Amino acid sequence: MANSDDQTYYVIPLSVQREGDAYYIGNAELGEFYEFPEDGLRIVERLQAGDSVGAIKRALGARDAGGAVALEDTLDVDDFVAQLRDIGFILPPQERDAYQRRLEESAAGDRRLSFRGNTALARALFSPATLVAYLGVLAYAGYSAWIDPRLRPNLQAFYLEQHLTLTLVALLGLYFVTTMLHELGHMLAAARYGVNSRLGIGNRLWDLVAEADLTGILSLPRRQRYLPLLAGMMVDVLNIALLSLAVGWLLDRGGDPFVVQLLQALVLQLLITLSWQLNIFLRTDFYYVVCNYFGHPDLDQQARLYLRDRLHRFSGGRIGAAAAPGALVPRNLGVLRAFSLLWVAGRVSALALLAFVLIPTLTRYIVRAYDIFASPAATRAAALDATAFAAISVALFAAGMYLWLRRR
């Protein structure tokens, strides 16, 4: 819809953070942020000040006439204002109540848990004094493991001969607790800066994961985003240290071997989870750290656009799709190219792992359960144990695969 030059607009509450030569402008409550050039920021600021579209055109036109900005670097005011209307950042003054309705509709339609942490408590938990205590626990656990090999990771902790289902269910329950602590770390660290977050369930390829939505941290300066992004892994490291010390305490007091192995298996699972975070092609915690470091809003999305564009170009238009003008962020193009190669290599490796490790392993679980169930020598308890273990393992895989394929 064309804009009247006399039209003014209500601008919803927006935050602005500089990102290189551009700016992140968005609303933390809606969880929507966009990257705009400097001219976009100037237009938003003039709209906030109550200027009409015509007044903004005249102001930018007078500036351009003076040669302050190259013609190709300017924005078309009408087009940009229409874009702001389309994304809901500006509204006609008589429709300003629509912003509040949009917030209410967004909250009502969001199945994720909304988290509004106490800022004072969050600051206390992420204070210098707490950091000293945190490092002290890690240092003590590391020293204890150095002098006592029993506290080091037990690489055989997953190997079981009996009580398969009981161990799996117990391990899943404990891992669920540590996962919630991981996500709570993210959300409390964001709350330290007054940023609210949401918690939901998602997937990384075919793996089910808990997801803390920290989109609101884009309203913070770049250096303040690192703590919320890294807090989950910091909690994981603390859990590994505390669990290792607990294993040592149990061993010194003749603790139940089943409990000891269960805790050792949990430590091993947390170590695997930490190493998984390095797979930045899967939008892991470390992926967002990398994006933040290089000032890219979303390397994964950019890599998909870049690869489709290159396929379209190299195939003569038969494969892929050409990127729309301006769709690819030119900043750090070398980083995008390197990430695109890593993205392809990571996906190929993940699919190979699926085909040659995960599916064959699940198949062996099923075959083993069938063999035990069909064997006259097997007890009923052993047959039920193997069958339940295989069923739970396959169900978890199927749920993750369903979410992945549905999103595809």
C-alpha cells in the first residue's frame, strides 16, 4: 500500500544494537529482530520522533543532495516504511492497540514455557564471587581426578549386561534433570541482563533437544551476549565436576555399584553432550557463539541461501534457487564460505553416522530383543527387559526423526 507523505506512524518499543556497519533492530517481547543499514535506523528514529513520511523524504533528500551519501547507499523511504509495516514494527496511530493484541496472541499461541527470571537473583548467581566459587569447585574436582584415577571418566560406563531398561530409564531421568539445569543456566544468565526467554522442545536433525529461546539477547551489546550463550555449557562442566566428586565419595564408602555406574554413565553422557556442542552446523550453543563473534545474524540460514544460489548458478538454473538481491549479508563473506563447507561436511557426516551406526545399532537392539524373547532358555524378566529397552530406544529415535522430517 502506498504511503501518504502526510502519514505518521506509531513505532512499537524497539531496541537498537550496532553490528558492524549495520544495526540489529527489534522487539524482545515478540522475539523479532532484523538487520538494517544506517539509513534504516535513521528512518526509524524519525518515525519515533513523529516525523511524517514526507518530512523524512525531504530530510534524506537534502542530505543526499549535499553529497553526504552515495546514491546507491540510500534507501527508498516508501519501500522501507512499507517493509516496517509488513513486519509490524510501525502502525498507524489509530491502530496502536494492535501491538498489545499481537503480544497477547503471540503468548497465547506459543506452547513454550515463558521464563521471567528474578534479575537480582540472576545477578547474584552470575557475580564475581560466584565465579570464584565455581572455579574453585572445578579446580578441586580436577585435582581430585588427577590424584585418584577412579574419578576420571569411565569409558565403559555404558556397557551393561543386565537391568538394561532400569538403567536406561534412570539415566534418561537424570539426564533430563541435567538438561533442564543446562537450559536454566541459559535463561538465568539472560535474566541477569533483564532479558526474558522461552523454553520448548525441538530437534537437532533426529535428536530430541530442549531449546531455550534467547532471541531477546540481540537487544544487548555483543559482548554481553556471550554469558547467556555459554552459561549452559558452564552448568554442564559444573555438573561433571560434582558428579565425579560424588562417585569418589560413594566408592570410598562402599556405595552400590549400580549407582556408581549410573553416575559414571551420566558423566560420560554429559561429556558427549559437550562435544556435541562443537557441531556448529547444527545450531548448537557454540554455533551462536560463532555467529555472535563474527557479527552474523544467522550463519545457518545464510549458508542455505548461499549453497542454493551456487547450485543454481553452477547447474544453469536447473538446481537450487537464486538468492534475492540483498539476501546474502556481504559482511565476512569468507566466513560464510568456510561455514558453508563445514555445513555440507557436517551434514554428510551426520547422515553417514545415521546410516552406518545409529540405524544398525537400533536394529541390533531389536534383533537381540527378539532372540531373547524367542529363546526357551531366557527368563520372562530378561525378555521383557530387552524388549522394553529396544522399544524405548526406537521410540526416542522415531520421535526425533518425525520432528526432523516434519520440519523438512
